[in-house]
Amino acid sequence: MTTITPEQQFNPTDPAHLPDPHPLFRRMREQAPVYRFVGPQTGRSFWFLTRYADVQRALHDPDIGREVDRLPNELAATHRQWLDDGLQMLRRNVLNLDPPDHTRLRRLMTPAFGARTVAAMRPRIEEITAGLIDAAAECDGGFDLIEAVALPLPILVIAELLGIPIDDRAQFRGWVDDLLRSTDQDRVRSSAMEFIGYINERIEQRRAQPGEDLLSQLIQAEEDGDRLDHTELLSSVFLLLVAGHETTVNLIGNGMLELLRHPDQLARLRAQPELIDSAVEEILRFNGPVGHSAMLFAMADVDFDGVRVPQGDVVVPVLLAANRDPAVFPEPDTFDLARSPNRHLGFGHGIHFCLGAPLARLEGRIAIDALLRRFAHLAFAVDPSELEWSPSLFLRGVRRLPLLTR
């Protein structure tokens, strides 16, 4: 293992890396693939993993988990004060739980995201997408892709899935924007309480009058006499917003960004629209919507190729770095829409593989394909270097993407 000298120290949390973190992760993968970073504010140890094999292992190793309460109390106490963000009652879902609770919840939720269920949604997603693009086309010479298409599409799809009335969807979108994108913690807490109150009302309505929507299915979900309790139900609806909204926004936004950055591949996709499925997979690999996994903890001492990660430390598997590992992907920094095989980790791996991945893929395919079919010309309206990125690598995407259509 290469020794890291002081002048070689890395800071993966430096905002300067947000526009393009790949050079940093390349150096880390080559010089310190298992790298300890001490949070300057918290003093906590974060171990960044940048090799594909290590990231894949961390995502399914039972000694690396998500529930801080599984740690000895003195170790858990180090983290609890930093995890109290006002949204704890929305965290009891499959993203944040370990077996056996994770296994139980995922088993109950999986039927709602099966291949047949998602495929049946295609016509409605196509209809919503067409409406959004029609409205964007009415703008004089250009539009902001994020605001016009990428942001509203998954919100409208999720709201419809959950049976949210049309008249409530604007408010619903406002809550989602605050919960997922605002940096004002008072605003986040206020929106969280309003969101919880609203969903509680919808749950009671659906208990009394079940419908065909996903919320009704989750309320009725049962196997071997088990059900989602009320907190799990609330948390699962919140997860749908995180997994089904922000990741899809970023998939569409990052996808169009990379196509415009690589005009040869854009022309290739226009000439061969049948490559759309492969194109979405390469977008997920090359510049995916999730930079690293949700927070993981070493539940025991864990060894990565001779480097010991102590029990209680935070483990950060970097998906973006793993997906550019030359040990797995030939010419990893080349954007190739026909790349095969493409064993990327864009949606994670193992038991926590993204439950909503089929839906996100479908929305991404439909949106990108529809944009290219509708607009014969698409170009950046601003220099890409001026784009503002999300403040965290966890959910990675641009806040705006202004485009020219002529």
C-alpha cells in the first residue's frame, strides 16, 4: 500500500471538486484507494473507497451496515448528534435499515416496483413527458431542462403513483423541493411537518377507501401476517421521493449534459435511437446521479487489502470512482454509448440495490429519447463551467441546465 505524504492529502468534501470529481478520485484510486478523511467539524473518521472491488464488497458485507444503533453505545454516541436533522421519523425505510427489518420491508415493497408494474406505466410517463416538452417548446429559443422537464417529470409520476390529487401536486412539489434541495434547516423541518401531516391524512383516507394507487398498495402490503407500521409507511413514502425523484432528475440532467459534451455520441444516438437503453446505462456509469452510497458504519473491524477500518468508523463507497475503475472498465474515461459489458454500480449493489431503479431507467429513457426526437438542435445556453452543482456528491446533478433549441 502506497504511503500518503502530507502534501498528497485529499479532501473529497472540498466544493472545488463538485464540477468534476473524477480527477480527484482517479488519484485516490491510484495512491490511496482506502483513504481515511477526518471531518473537520465532527472529528469523525470517514473511509473513502474508490476501487470497484472494494465498493462492491462494502455494499454487501454484513460487517458494514446502516443502523448506528447496532454499534456499541460509546461508538454510536459519536454519530448520533450529527444524525439528528429533524427528519428521523422519515428514516425508517429500506435505504437506512439492515436485516432483518430491511429484508421484511423490502419484501413488502418489492411487488409495487416489479417489471410488469413498471412496464404498465410507460404510456402515462410518455404522455406526461410529451406535455412537459410541448410546454418547453413554446419558450422562445430555449428552456431550462431541469426546471421544464427533469424536475417536474418524476414528481408528477410519483404523485400520480401515490394517488395525490391534481390540485395538490403543486404543493406536493414544493415540499419535495424543500426536503431534498433546500439548505435552510428551519425550512426543511417546517416542510417535513407539513408533508407528514398531509401524508397522514392521505393514509387515513386510503385506509377507509382503498384505491388502485401505490399508497393503497403499501397500506395493504402484507406477507406472512406482516405489514408496514405507520412510521415505516411514512418513511417509505419519503424514500419514494428521494429514490424516485432526485435520482431521476439527475439522471436526465446529467445524461443530456454528457451528450452535449460529447457531440459525436449525441450524433450517434440520433442516428441510432435503438441505443437509448445502452446510452442510459453508460450515463449511469460515466456520471451517475448518485455519487456515493448512503452513510455506512463498520460494525466490526474490517480489512480492505491490508488497511484496517476500525469498528464504528464511517465507510463511504464512492460509486462514481468505482464506475471509472480501469480494472473493470476499459478506457473508463471514454463516454461510449454502446459500451458492453457495462457492470456499473450506478444504482448500488447487493441488498440495497435501488428499489426504484426500473422506474428511474424508464423515465430516463423516455425523457432523453423524447427530447432528441422533438428538438433537431440542442446546445448549451451557458458555458458548462458556469453550471451550479448540487452541494453534495451524494445526490449529484446540476441545479439548472439552460439549453438553446435553435
